[in-house]
Amino acid sequence: MDVTTGGSSPQSLGILRTFLSYYPSQSAKPTEVATLWPLVDQPRVQAQRYHTSGTSDQTGQAVLTDDYLASELSPGGRLGQLLSNGSSAEYAQLKLSWVLDPDLITTVDAMRSGYRVVSDAQGSVSAATPDCNCTEKGSATGTAAAKEWLLNLQTTLANLGPQQIISLPYADPDLATLADHPSESSALVDELKQVGNASVPDLLQVTANDSVAWPYQGYTDPAVVSLARSLHDNQIVVTSDSLPYNPLTYTPTRPAPWATG
């Protein structure tokens, strides 16, 4: 592209090289693009419940390792912004595929009815009661943020199908680490199979695709593929570096990072 001045003595102001799309036939098809929009977080729920002495409460409240998720769910937090941006009209044309961690959905649901936070090293005991003095009440803002966030997520996903709602293996585990240490991780893998990812369709009242796995950074090998299949995941998001070289005459399907400022 060349920009020149007008008049009787035109001068070149600048030249820029670019690409011109060329379709030699009408049979050319545009490259299909899917934008994965992850709502995931690290596991925060302790393996215990908080029970108030002298009450009929049998279920108890969830105990979290910290109260950081309260700020994450707020409108200005990471998860709050991901939800508000992804559900905005500006992003609607992208037809986002929402990638959900069942553990996160379960945790947020538990926070809605009040929760506790570990306050000292004794918080890891199996039974949390007022007598142990090892937990403190979760913030009221965290409970409010959890209610609003989960309600907004339900509204956003209400009219979407399973092609746009993906439920990951519970707690989004590091499949490569589990696959590389089968003897140490076999018990955890068995638990993952039992837990499943039913919390996403049950709590959000949606139909989700639960056959997708995405190994860390998209790197995979036969062991990771075998583990994913054992978890009933027959679709795996990988990078091209994990695939054997194969010269193609078309643009293959592959993930690409989306950098943000």
C-alpha cells in the first residue's frame, strides 16, 4: 500500500506491506474459531464442616482455607470481571465457550448460605466447632458477592447449549502430573471419577459438555491422553507442539493464547 501526495509532482509519503486475501474458488471455507472463556480457581474448601453446638444443624457450613475468593467474585475481582465482560454485548459476537470448574461452582454455592474461614494452623482438624477456635466467620461481602455472581452466571448461560458450556474435570486437576505419577495419584484419580462434574448442570440448570479436558499449557502425551479418556474426556485441548509434524494445505484446529493488556 503506497500513500502519495496529489498535485503535478506527487511524492511518496509511505509504503506499507500487508496481505490481500485471495480465494481462487467459491469453495473456500473460513477458519472456524472457538473462544474458550475459563471460570476456574484453585480449590479452597477444607475437608471439614463447621457445626454450631447445641443446634439441629446437621450439614454445617463450608470451611475455606482463606477469604480471597470473596474479592475474586466482586465486580472488580478477577472472576467478577470475567463474568461481566463475557456476558456483555461487546463479547456476544464471539459466541464464547464458557469453561467451568465444578469445584468453583460448588464452592460459590456453599458461600451463599454463609461460610467459615480457617484462622490458624488448627483449622485443618477434621471437625471444626466453636470449641476449637480455629475458624472465623466468612465476610458478609463474600456471601453477597457469591449470591450475585452465581445468579448472574445462571442468567448468562440460560439460553446456551452444551457447545458453549464446558464442564471440566472436578477442580481442574493437573492431568500431566497425575499421569506422570500413576502410583501416587491412583486414589485421587478414582475420587475424580466418583465426584464427576454434575455440580455444573445441577446448580446452574444447564446442559454442559463434560467430555473436554485441557492439560496445563495444552501440552500432552500418550499418558495424559489415556488418563483423560479414563475420566470420560474424549476431547482434549492441546497445542500444536504436542502433535506430530504433518504438513497441511489448510489451517488446522488448534488453541492460541489471547493476550490482554
